[in-house]
Amino acid sequence: MKTHAPVHLAGYQGSASILTAALTKLARRLDGGTVGTPHLLPDVTSLGESAGSLFASLEKGERHIGYMASGYLSARVPELAVLDLPFTVQDRQAALAALDGEAGVFLRDAVARQTGYHVLAFWDNGFRHISNAVRPITKPEDCQGLVIRTLDSDLYRRALSALGFTAITTDVKDLVRVLQDGTVDAQENPLTNLLTFELWKHHPHVSLTGHFFGVLLLVCPRSWFERLDAAQRAELQQAVDEATALQRASAAEQDASALTRLRSHGVHIAGMEDLDMARLQQATAGVRQQSLSQLPPALVQAYLPALAAAGTH
């Protein structure tokens, strides 16, 4: 039975973002169906809201579908730290396949137990790299004395501090401002965000560290999801699956094209061949091992072995 109840979808990136494109596809796919009438707000920051306020509105049921980087939730759901072990993932397809299997079931259950969210899907937020306004970064010594902006994750901050940075957190709505006014010297993000937010205008140096593989959680309020009947849940899941396929394909494609575009803007790219990866990895080894030791063994077995054949270390 078709319902005219509103379904509010929202994100925190602008019109050029692949996340906005995927959320738009999801809204269009739901239009005319039985789940409800979709209303899409692509970027809450355009209204002066923060990403944090979006997450709160989703958990309260004021909005119904949105995305968040997993690191934002890891303080409340410690199991999510398995996604943020530094210098662990080298093959995105292997990581996503693990999340589509047993590891994803484990993490969905953990999120449901400890928050008011239901995880609809795991989206590809790309390998995270470091940009800065000061100098090429190829080894830990180059990080010394630089203030770096990252998202609100204790594990992210500890890993970046281990590299030698002074790591601070700002909301995404303040990202461009802190680069413009010199509050930070560096930041870390997937390449797509260097283009989406035009960070290249402020940071002429990019180092392809790939220190984290970012995972986004597509979430909805668990209370709202549980009120849907079986047919509505199936319809929602089919729409989510289609949007997820688009999002993941776009993420991989944009990573491939972003380097060409950044170079065309005059950005200096330090590739893996230029980096002392062994020392960068060693600098964060203690952070990785400490986090790994605190994770449930069943989750580690579900997620990490799936990546071993792809070169995980």
C-alpha cells in the first residue's frame, strides 16, 4: 500500500559530490513507492547546520536516511574501529566484499545494540590521503610541526599524532574556512573531497599515503525502520542496493580521475614511490596494534582475513 508519509533524506556535501548523486538516486528510486514520499536535502551545511546535527536528527527520527563516515560513530560503537586501523586496507573491493558478508552483519548488529541507528549499507569513502600548504610530505619527519584537520575520531587523531602531526577536529562545515585562515596546515581526506571542496586552491601538496580506507555508513533511525512492514523493507533495500552500486562505482572512478584533475590545477602529487611507506607504517604500528587488541576476535576474523590475499599487512 502506497503511503504519502514523508521520507527525509539528507547529506552534508554539495551538488558535485558522488555522495549527493547516490542519495539523489535513492530518493528517485523511492519516489512513487510504498515506503513514503522522498524529500531530499543534499547538504545540511548550506542551511548553517553541522554534520553532527544531521547525525543527531537521524537518530532522533527527525530525518530518515543519511550517511556518515564510520569514524564519527566509533566512540559509541568501538567495533567500528576495525574499519579505521591505519595502513591496513590496500584493496577496496576486498574490503567492501567483507562488509557485504559476515563482517557487515557483525557491525550492523553492533551499531543497532549501541545506538538508535540501523545501517542500511556500507558506502565507499575512498582511500584517505594528506594535503598541506607547507611542503611535500614523504616521511614522518615532514609531519613534525604541522597542524592537521581530521574528522571527530579518537583513532584518527591518535594515528595522525603518531605520524608527528598535531591533530585537531573540525566539523565538515568549517573545513574550507580552517584551510583558508591558516588554522591548520594540513588535512586528510579522500581525493574526491579535494575536488568537491576545492581544497587544492589552498593546498598545493598532496601525498598519496592511503593511511585509511574510509567507509561510510548509510543509516536510518532504527525505530522508523522497524515500523516498516516486510514489503516496504524489501523495497527500501532494493533501492539502497541500487544506490550503493552507483556510489561504489563512482568512488572508484573518481579516485582514478582525480589525480589527473588535481595535476591540472598545479598540485604536486607525491605518489607511493616517493613515500617512505615503511617508516610511515611503522610510526603508526603501536596505534594499530592497540586498537586491534581491543576488537572482538570474531570481528577481526570476519574482516581482516578477507583482505589478506589482497596484501593486507
